[in-house]
Amino acid sequence: MNAYLILEDGKVYKGTAFGTEKEILCEVVFNTSMIGYPELLTDPSYAAQGVVMTYPIIGSYGLCDEDRESERPWLSAYIVRELNRIDSNFRRDIDLDSFLKQYGVVGIQGIDTRALTRHLREKGTMYGMITQGAEPNLASALEKISSYAEPPVVSIVSRNSKYVLGKGNNTKIALMDFGAKENIARSLVKRDCEVTVYPYNAKAEDIIADKPDGIMLSNGPGDPKACLAIVEEIKKLIASGIPIFGICLGHQLVALASGFDTYKLKYGHRGANHPVKDLKNGKVKITSQNHGYVVDEKTVSPELAEVSHINVNDGSVEGLRYKTGKLFTVQFHPEAAPGPLCTGYLFDEFMSMIEGGNA
Amino acid sequence: MPRDLSIKKVIVLGSGPIIIGQAAEFDYAGTQACRALHEEGVEVVLINSNPATIMTDKMIADRVYIEPLTTDTVKKVILQENPDSILPTLGGQNALNLAVELEESGFLDEHNVRMIGTTAETIRMAEDRQDFKDALERIGLPCATSTVVNSVRAAVEFAESIGYPVVVRPAFTLGGTGGGIAYDQTELQEICSHGLHVSRVGEALIERYIGGWKEIEYEVMRDANGCCISVCNMENLDPVGVHTGDSIVVAPTQTLADKEHQMLRSAAFAIIDELEITGGCNVQFALHPTSFEYAVIEVNPRVSRSSALASKATGYPIAKVAAKIALGYNLDEILNAITRKTYACFEPSIDYCVVKFPRWPFDKFVYATRKLGTQMKATGEVMGIGINFESALMKSIRSLEQNMTSMRIPEIMAYSDEQIAEFLKRVDDRRIFVIAEALRRGYSIDKINEITQIDIWFIDKIKSIVETEQLILNNFNTEALRRAKLLGFTDGDIAKLVGKGEEEIRSLRIENGIIPGFKMVDTCAAEFAAETPYYYSCYESENEVDPASDKKKVLVIGSGPIRIGQGIEFDYCSVHCVWALRDAGYETIIVNNNPETVSTDFDISDKLYFEPLTPEDVRNIVELEKPYGAVVQFGGQTAIKLCKALHEMGVPILGTSAENMDKAEDRELFDQILNQCAIPRAEGQTVYTCDEAIKAANEIGYPVLVRPSYVLGGQGMHIAFSDAEIDEYIGIINRIQQDHPILVDKYIMGQEVEVDAICDGTDILIPGIMEHIERAGVHSGDSISVYPAQTVNKAIQKKIVAHTRNLCLALDIKGMINIQFIVKDDEVYIIEANPRSSRTVPYISKITGIPIVDLATRCLFGEKITDLGYEYGLQPEKETIAIKMPVFSFEKLYGAEISLGPEMKSTGEVLGIAYSFEEALIKAFIGSGVRLPNTKKIAITVKDSDKSEVLNIAERFSKLGYTIYSTKGTADLLESKGVPAISVLKIEEGSPNLIDLILGAQLDLIINTPTKGFAHNRDGFLIRRNAVECSVPCLTSLDTATALISSLEKAEATTLSVIDIARI
């Protein structure tokens, strides 16, 4: 069946439907990872987005349950050049088409994804609509797009009750789940941590009362400024003096809690090839990234924090090390999945910070 | 670290002659690196024995030594030039070995020369089997373990320690005979005891069996600060067992999930960290298809064939970045030349699919076994870029220029079901086409996977192509057409399937708006705006190329894959043509499909189209760009073949017209012109059938030369002595459908000479006359060629110049021509004329200092030689003598006949330059790998008609203290003339015979002239093959042998000098 992607600037792309067929509105973003679509599909940070894959052949190895980063896909739509029809991998549990159908995710293939990416790069991330069947009426589609409001994504993707992983392990970590990728918890459990996962709306007092050795603030979807209630709780967590490590949205929320500002990037950083320089030792590592917002370096108060990592491509802030308390945060994803495993050492630094070392 | 300013003058080592396993990729890497060094103000001293390379140009390096790649040479150059550093990572394994030898001898330290780009320790760790294994163990990585054993007991013990199955490879046996795969102890005992028995040294290698595993490669880079990046990962379609150079390779990997990918990527990083690599490195893994188990197969701590492929596949200039790292830079300090916004410190993301297809020489070596294994056999490769695997594969197939445009090979489609079943099991160059046919006959994907162990993902893609064929056959409509074009079918393929004309399909396509667009290779999947003018076609909605230009555009047609007869020299010519055009103010557009070359580097031309060189593919570019003209005379036969098509597209051919080119190829038209110019030639006739050929041969009188017209490198050319041989040769020629007649010529035995000439329409310039050491009958590309000609007197020279001038003017040549003559009894006969650039142009340019391609390019636009600062006529001879020596790759091609004849067999060449003939000859032999003496024992077995001539050679060897072995007839003759000779048995007479001597590593040299014909199963063939496989030089022409003994006689008394050709 034909399917159409209409962007807010009136550009229309025609393709073929797969996955679930339904009309959907979403923010359209592109990702340049060539490998790792199962992790990406199940990354809650893509909640409510339509993701364009720049690599043209997608679905080549199906999906393996153990590669999921959460129990289900959270994105609204998946936009590809070619849905590969056979999946070849010994671990494969389900094919991509069936997976999207199972969870109500809209798919569209046969799109000139390079042309679309170039357009998004030039014009910036846009809202869009996907429909199937007959060619849509452009005017009414644009009207729907213009009245689209992003849903409260963090509350949708966060687990709604507290639970424990790695029970009995040595170090007690509180993980605030704003849409956490499971590999964050796995990375901690692997380092002998007992991880208690708290929902996004957990109160700082309750977390502090549980006496964690360290607090992990997870990644998550959307605009950090849509999470001001969480920012208030984070201020209290910072004040508690408990060591904190923040990733992605967690990083942005700590910045907001410290009085710094964030802004939206033209078309975000989404991919597995972003070079990040650790300013402490000058070493550059290739990182996995997925963010549309970034901390504004100009607003970082030098009394409170210093920029610890920068993006080699555009110089944007990739990490902050706070001078008050044991607190550091990064914009990229040391938990990888998908992407390079080069920055997993940051979890080790978090561990030594907890043990009292100078991470 | 910023640039290390103490590095001011660097020796760069090249890789030497083109051989199988070492093609143009090192010229590409070396040239790119030299340019990067120049950019940084470093003085470059280049050493490479290969004169056909671009890197040995004085515009690429400041000092150029075209000298044998030996420690002796490098030492002399160091003493002469006083460099501060040596960069060995760009010249393949040879260069690494040389550098380590120099380091270990203490010479580098002694002369304050630093090794940059790597360290001797790194090279040793990567190369030494035990050191490498230890390094892997230290970082906890698995390697494909192996050990050498001398007893069955040791083999069993080792196998128990690593687990079955294991591979047994007996040492020093022919083509791996006596080996096998053992699945348990009983099998191992059986195979190993046999293997040890057949091994002359009673030795065998026992290796863990990983056949059938996925073969995955990573191209990684690391700087001195420890920053690692993975430029590209690649997956071989052919599982482990086929050399990666002989595998169809796809980039990026397709069947790895992120966990597998990250596991291998991290392992690659761990390796380059442990080896402390600074620069580029290739890591090959075997990955078990149904588990996370893997093994490290190999690590190459340098640029390689794979890094060239990765560079072209991603747009990331690995060699350039490696050179900058060698100068001290870190990755985040090097700007990405493509985006000019980002840095070299990132990992390319590609948004298309790349397929590399090997180019094998089995069309030249019809008797060589086509089986593929761990010994690489391909001479070159092509790359196809598409937005899907199918189109990338289809593009690569038609780029091979092997009369294939699709997966439909008539010969294979005619196989019986039994043959298909049988051929599916064979691992050879045709396997992928056999798979396609099996799918047509209803084989399931799983069944084919079970037989071939090729991943179902790839088999399904072939199936997708086969299904599209069926769609076109059974239900042809616009949608089928659209799908076929998306998957890379040509209009011609579709036309054939539906029984229409190609033009009809094309019109239908255009009517329905099915036209290709071009997309950019930009390293970053469109994330950043890039300005790289590097494009590929696809049937998609958007075209990214802006054809607007305020300059006149000239299309330069490249030369496609490296093959015997058309090597790197044509890339040299194409690149120089582009540079000359650029200097003259034109916008240059290159079309080519060879990832190993300099011409396909994105910053050589104003625009690079990485596309197959077929009329349809070129037409797509022509219609978009509307060039002012096209240059075809520098891209070898590949470009010449497109002449007619370009003419029909309305693109003016710059230089000699298509019509006049045809006159040089068409026998009758050419004869008319020769008559008109009064240039004599061997009597000959044009025939179409075998009967006609036999009739012609009898009229002319044997021996005759039989060959197809319009061929390359004497392909299919034979000297026939009888009706029976004509019958056999015509049969071989007709294996490929002939659109053109077959030529039968009288074979004249004389002195062969060759000229390259430039004609500006008024008069000609001849840079020099070259003379061949081997008498006519040996292909010019396989002959030792001497400049300036030593035996051609002034009168003959005059005749040669006059014939050349007359022919050029009669053919209205504008640009280049190459003419071969035979001189016999003071008469100069023409053999053939090629109205294009030739194999000898780079070497003659370098040695005479005349920029031949530049001048010829200027002449294409009507400029006159005299206006360009040169005189007409034969140029004055240089004092230096340059001898071009062919280099062969016979040891790689099991079963190939090595004796020289009219069909070209060499893969590359080296040059010896000196102020005396003998010294040049000695250098040329050393450069080509003939390094004598060792045992001072030689064997001579020649055909009866050569026996008297060989006497002198034998006598001279004997005088130098060589012991001569011969079969009884020859030995008796030698003895009777006072030359001591030891008689050995013929093969059928039992042991010890000549083959025993060869296998026993007792011989330095064999002189063997084959008895006539293809006589495949004769003693001579066995002797030659055994010699080749045991690395004993084997000369099959007495002229070569005479040259060799002449050089040996002078060797001791001659001190070899090193000459900087930038200063002669």
C-alpha cells in the first residue's frame, strides 16, 4: 500500500507502508547509525518521533529480544529506504515488520532517505505526518501538523513503579528512569551494583531515604525544559551530596538544576560516530548519541562546573564536571547499545567516585 | 600532538612491481601520502622500482629513485640524501620488511634516521607468528592457532589442545597437495602421515579449521594519543577459506547485529592499542555464523588493498591521514578533507552499499585452475556503489569487462542439473553465477547455504535479482521496469529478456520518468554539507549534481580494473591527462570503477563518477554533464571501446577521431594506409572460420601468428606451426564470441622495436626508441625493453621515424600513438599500431624527462609541439640507460603455462636505470627478484632446435663456476663441446630427476624452452610449474637467458649506483 510522509513545510515523500498502518503525527529526525536498529527502535528517547535511517538497507538481521533496550519500541514511525525482506542472524527472534506491527509503530519504506536527510539537515528537524492509502490532502495535513503538540514523553516512557536489579550486589545505586536504556542498569549491575530503578516522578526525599551510594540520572526523550518538576527534585539530590552521574537527558536536567540553559539543535545528534574529546586528557572517543537538545556552554557558570567533554565536530558541550559535590554528567551514551563501547569507562569512574576516589 | 617539526626529509618506500596480491592500491596510497607530506612542507625522497606509478613522478616526490627495493639501495639512498626519517607503511609488506631489516642491522640508528608511521617492534609483533599470538593472549583475544609439526604424534597433541576439526597443510608440496581437513584423531593420523610423507621436508602446518565462518574486516586508525577510530567494516560474501582478495566484499557489514559488530570493533581497537599502531591498520576476523565465537585471522599494520577499498567506499582518505599521523598529528587535529567542517577523528557513516568484485586472469590463463582458496589469484578489482546490494553487485559485474552485464551467463545457464549440482560445490570464480542459476532451477536459499555456507542474506539478494529477471520475462510493465532499474539491470539486459531493442527500452524508461540521479559520497550520510565531487548513480528521486560550470568540461574515461595487459600505467596516463587539462583551464570529469587507483581519488579531477564503463552508464553522465568533449586515448582499451558509443551520443572525441582509430584496428583499412605510406608489414589475411585460417596459413607459409582483432595484450594470440595447432587456437579464440575477424599473419623472426609518438597534426615527436631483448614472438609487454635502443643504427632509426611520421599523418593522429616494428635484414616492418597511450609511456616520460601525456593532451586541443617548447622528430638520447623488466605472478596461478609467447602474461614491471647497459640490466634483474648466485647450480633443458644456441649460454655459466644439470641429450652435447654437465633422468625415467632437484631447493635457475604447441602434459610443463612453485627462476626464452648471463658476468665488477631521476 502507498504511504506518504508530509513535512510541516509542505514537502511530501511517497513510499510504501509497512509495520502498522495508521495516520500519525510526529517529529521527524534522522539517525546515521549503519548497525543497531533494534536497540535504537527500543530506545525510549525516540518516543513520539519518526526516525529516518540514513543507511538504506534496514532489517537485515531481524530483531533479537536480548538486544532490546526497553520492552517495546517507543518511536511513532520508522522511515527507511528499503525494508530488507530476509533477516539473517542466528539470534534473531522476530522480523522488523512484525515487530513494528506488534507494537503499533508505523513504517514507511521506498523513501529517498538521503534526499529527506539533506532536507532535514538544511531546514532543521520538522514535524510531519504519515498516512497510507490515497494521496492525502496537503492543506488538511499541514493543518493537523501545525496543531500537533508533543505528548509528555517522559511520563509515558518511564517505568511507573520502583524495582530492583542485581539484588544483593555491593554498591547501591538509585537510577532515575526518565526513559532509561536498559544497558545503563546492566552496565551498573555488571560492576557489582544493586540498582534500584525509580520512576521519573519519584521524590528526592524518598530516594535519599533509601540511602543509595550513588545516583544515576538516565537518558530520556524530549525537551529538558518540559521536565521542570524533575529539575526541582534533582536540586535536592545534588544538595544531598550523594555522588551523581547523569547521561543525556539526565545531563541536561542537572544543568538546568544548576541554573544553566539548554537549547535545541537544528537537527540534533543521532548516530554512532560522534567524536567526543575528553578535555582532561585530550583523548577523543567515538560515541553513541541521540539528542535534540544541548547545554548552552555560554550559560555554564565556571564557579559551578567546567566543560569536561566537547563534540569534536561542532564544539558543543558533551560533558560537565561540577565543582560542588561528586557530580559529573555526559551528553553522549557511555552505555552504547547501539554504538561504540569506547566510553564505558565512565561507569568505572562513577564507581571510583563513589568509593571516594577523584573521578 | 601538533606536527613534529623535526621531520623535514622523509624516505617513502614504494611496493615495487604489480603482482597478484599487490596491485595499484599502493600507488594510490603512496601518492596520496606523498601529497600530504608535501602539504606539510616535508621533502619526500621516494624509492620504488615500479616505473608505471604516479608516486615516482617528480611532481609527487622531490627525489625519485626508481631502483630495486633492496636494503642495499635504501642504504645508498640514505647515504646520498641524509634524510631524518623513513616511512615504510605505504609500500605493502615489502616495505615493512625492508625497514625492519634496516632497523635491526642498526643502520637507521647509525645514520640518525627515524622510522615514522610505525615502529620495528610493532611490525615484528604483527608479523611474527609467535609474537602475535602472545600479544593476542595478553589482551585475551582468540587467534586462529596453528603450529608446525614434524610428526603425527605432535599433530595429534596439538589438535587435542585446540580441538577438532583441524587443517593439515604439508610444507613444500605443490598446490597444497597432501593436505586436508581432519575431523577426529583417526582422520588426522591418516592425513598427517600422508602429508608428512609427501612433504619434502617432512613438515606440516596444523591449523584450527575455521572454514565457513564469516569473514569480517575492520579498517581502523589510531594516533599517538591512543585515539582509535574504525573507518569501515566489511563483510566477505565468500566465507573464510577464500582469500579476501578473491572474495566478493560488501561494505558495510550486513549480517552483524550491533553486539557482534561492537565485539569485533572493540577487539580491533584492543589489538591496535596493544601493537601501539600509529596510522592505519587492517584487522581480519573469522566469526562463527551461529555464535559469538571468533578468531583473529590477520593484522596488517599498514595501508593495504582493503584500506584502499575502505577509502573509496567511504570517502575517508586513510593514506593521507596515516601520513599526517606519522608527522605527529592527532586525529582531531586533521581536518576532514571532504566536509571541511568535521575532523579526521570520526567514523564515516555511509548511506549506500558498496560491492567489490575481483578481476581474475582466467581469460588469459585458460589452463590455470579456477579454484579459489587461500592463495589470491585476482589481478585487480572493481567496485560498484548503489543504494541497494543488488545494484552495487550488478554494477561491479559489468565493470569487470568480461562480457557479462548481469547474473545471466549463457554458458552456465546451459549446464545440466547435474552440472549445477556439481558446480555449486566448487569454490571458483563463477560460483555466484552458478548460485543464480541454481535459484532459477528452484534450489532453496537454505539448500544453497548448506552447500556453499554463504550467508542466506547474500543468497536472498541474488534471488531478488533472479526474481526480477522472471518479472521482466513474465510480466513486463512499467513497474517491472522501474524495479529492474532500481536493482541495477541495464537497458540492454532488459531488452534481451523482453526481446526488444535497447533503444526501445530506453525510450520507454524515459517516457515513464525512470531516469537515474547521482548522489554524493560524503563520509557522513548527509549529516553535514559536503563539497566532495564524488558521485554514483542510482534510480532515486533526487539528483545532487549541479552540472552548471563556467568552464568547458572534458570527460576522461578511465581504464577500469587492473588486468594483465592493462595495468597501472593507464591510470598514470589518465591522471596526467586530467592534470594537463586542469592546467589548461578545463573542468575535468573522470569516470572509472577501480577502487585501487589514484584516478578515483576524489581530489584528482573536478568531478569523479564512480561508475561502470559501459555505454549506458557513461551516457547517463554525458546527458547530465553535456561535456565539450571526451578523451579516450589514455584509458587503455577500455576507453577505446567506448569511442564509438561516445561518438553516437554526440560527444566529440578529442584527438584522433573514432573513424581514424578504427582504421588502425581494421585490418583492411590499415593495410590500405600502409600501402599508401609504403610501410612494409608481414603478409597476412583476415579470416572468420577455422578452415579459412588453415587455408590462409598454408598460403602464407608456417609459422603464422593467429589472433583476434580488437584485443588487449595479445589476448588469444598464438604462433602456430601446423594445421592442428590452428585448429586448437581458433577453438580457444572462439570461446568468446567474436564480433571481429581473426587475423593470420606471417611470423617474422627479427629484432622488435617500439616507439611512442605524439602527433600534433603537423608533425611528430618521438621521445625515444625502445628495443626488446627477446626476439619477436614474445609479447612486447613480456619482453625486456631497453631505452635507448642499443642495436638500431642511424639508418634504421631514420626509417622508424619516417614510418611513424607517415603513419601518424595518414591516420590523422592527434595525441598519442604506440607502434611496434620488427627489424630484419635492414628492413623495418610494422607489427601493429595503437592510436592511444601505451604501457611504456610512464617509463619513457620519466627517463627522458619529457612530459608525454601533458604534451599529447595539449595537442588534442590543437596546440603545436613546437609551441610547447619541444622540437619535432626523434629526441636526443639520454646518457642513462633504462631497462624495463617484466614481472610475473605465475606462482599464484596453479596450472598456468609460464612459457612466454605472443600473449602477454606479466602482471607488472620494474626498471633498472644506470649509465651502462650491464649495470642497468643487473638492476633490472635484481628489481624483478632474480638474485643470483646462491647454489650456483642451474638446469638447462631446451628443445632440439635451440640446442646449438644454448651452448654459448651454458659455456658462459660454466665459466662463472655454475654447475649445469641437463637431461642426457643436452648433457652429452654440452660435454662433447667441452662444457661440463651432469646428466639427470627425465621424469618418466624415475628419480632422481630434474623435479627432485627443484623440490630439493638445489637449483638457482632453470633454462627451459618449450617444445611447440600447448603440449600441456609434457615434462617441460611439469618442470616449469615446479620451478615456479618452488621460486626457482625459470627462463623460457634464450634471449632472456643471454641477457641474464651478460649481467652476471659483470655483476662482481660493477658497483651499483643509485640515480635520482628528478635530477637527470
